[in-house]
Amino acid sequence: MRTYKTKLKLNNKQRTQLHKNAGVARFAYNLTLEIEQNNYKEGNKFLPDCDVRKVITQRKKEDLTWLYDYDCDIVKQAVKDACQAYKRFFKLKKGFPKFKSRKNTKPSFYVDGWKLKIQDDYIKIPNCTKIKLYERDYIPEGLNYQNPRITFDGIDWWISVGVKEEQDKLELTGETIGIDLGLKELATCSDGVVYHNPTKQVNYKKVEKSLKQKQRQTSRKYELNKQGNKFVKTKNIVKLEKKIQKKRIQLKDIKKDYFHKASAAIVRTKPMAIVLEDLNVAGMRKNKHLSHAIQSASIAEFKQMLISKAETAGIRVILADRFYPSSQICSRCGHRRQIKLSERTYKCPECELEIDRDLNASINLKHYPEFQGKLSLWRAT
């Protein structure tokens, strides 16, 4: 399965229609949660999505007649999403589904794959005129598209579709690569290749500085236009907030572009296996001195991107044990010693090896599959 995503070129009427469709999806999602919660309070069993749709269909004949003006698949999929979120909560005992608000929710809605028509440089969706695409002949034509979604990022509307395609398997080498993920360098490979942290690049810092300036401007304007205890949003504030959103999207795109290039370069080396650290990112963010750096580095996003590309290419991905001391073990003689976070060079007191801390950890991760079988014995001793 391959996912295609491209931007839509809209006029004002089309923008209004897409916002309405997203509002219908949000309404159906919230209505489903309300029905499920009321049903649970009455002591009844969980209602599957087909039963919830019957309730909504009955209400469409009474007080929700305005839903007939919109495609039924938008409501149908929103009900499915809400029911899946509710079941996931009871299965995992965490992440109780919340009602979607108009202000803080990313507008999006579903389009049926059979009803979606893509040809040349435009698409056709139900109850809307032809919508132009920014990229011509990018998405394959005439297929049953999987899970098409139209989303709004605050500035532009995007369409993403899944297409079933057979991926060519690579002829892999017999090598294993260990990759140490971190903040100073994004990824240090055991073969000596280093991928730098994109948040430390000049273009990223330049956009980040501009973002902070505009945020301060907005804050000052809010204070100047304050009426009593209420903040008044003027037209100039709206313009500034749009610029802020554009800067945020720009920062996200810089990181995403670098992550794609770095993960693709690692996969193109065609290793037999890739060994990664199983980092507790949520726990690391509790450190107040590093939380902002960890959040902006988006290590988890890069890791997921690399795993996805590797599995598609047929490369085995191994997650090292969370408590495996890759930074404390000497990669030459195996001697273990405690090392501070400020020490960037590993110095072994036994064999007198001096090596970069991250490179040493990546070499230890490379040999983790050999160590994996002895892990329980090592813990006991």
C-alpha cells in the first residue's frame, strides 16, 4: 500500500463546501460519542456502528433533515471512527475519546473511494464541483482508492489516498546496521555515517526566529485590544495568525523533508537488519531542561518513518531492549562504565579506546542481536 498526498486548488465556494463537509463529520463524530455514553450510563452493551447509524437515520427523518444535503459516506465513516475510538479505549484502558471542538480540531472528512474520480489535474467528489490539483498526473487514475481523506492544515486543503501497489523487494546485503538516535545528532550509524538534527540547521533557525517574532507581535496586539476581561480579535490579528500558521507548517515541512531523505538513504544501503533504540520519548520529555529540544527534534516521527520504509523494502527491524546500556559498554572489549550526559567521548579504562559516544553506542547496537539471547542472564548477574 502506497499513500499519495497532494494539495487542492480551490475557489471560495469550494472552500466553503469543504468546511461544511468537515463540520458534518465533526457533528456525526460527537453525536456518536453522545449516543454511546448515554447507552453506557443506562447499563446497556456497546452499540456497534451499524446500530448507531440506524439511530442517526431515524433522527434524519425528524430533527436532522439538513443531513440529506451532504454525502452519507461522511456521516458513515465518522460514526465508524468514533466507535473504533470507543472500543480502543475499553481495550487499552487509556485514551478516552473526546468531543471534537470547532476551534481545536483539525477539519477533515472521508470520501468514498468508488465515488472519488481523479483525472489529469482535477478531482471530483460528491456534492461539489471539479476541484483542481496542484500536481498533474501524480495520483494514478481509475482505481478504487483506499481510505481517501480531505484535510485542512489551517492554510490549505489536502487530499490523501491509499493505492495498492506491489513493492519491489531489494537484494539485501548480509550486514546489520545499528542506529543511535539522539538530540545532538539525529542518527549516528554504526558504519560511521551521521545524519544531523534538522532543528540545528540555519534555514530552520531562521524560520523559528521569525515565528517567535510574529508570536510576540500577536501577543502585544491582543493586549492593546483587550476590553475588560475579553480579548478582541481584530483583522490584523487574524492576518498575523495566518502568517504564524504558515511558519509552523514551514518548520514541519523542513523536518519532514529531511526525515524522508535520511530514512531513504539508510534503506538504500540495503542492510539485512536495522537495530534501533526503544526510546521512552514520553518519559524523556518530563526533563524540563530537554523537553523542548526533544519535542522539536521529533525523534519518534523519524523512527516511525524509518521503520515503515525498512519493512516495505523487506528489511528486518529490531528494537533493542529499553534498558540495554549501549552508551556504557566499550565496543572493543565489552567493559562497562557509567558515563555522564555531558561526556561526548567514550574513554575505556581497560583497552584505552577513545571513540565518539554516539558512534560507540551505534556499534553496540549493531551487535545487539548476538547479545539478545544472553539478556536474561546478564540482568540476573
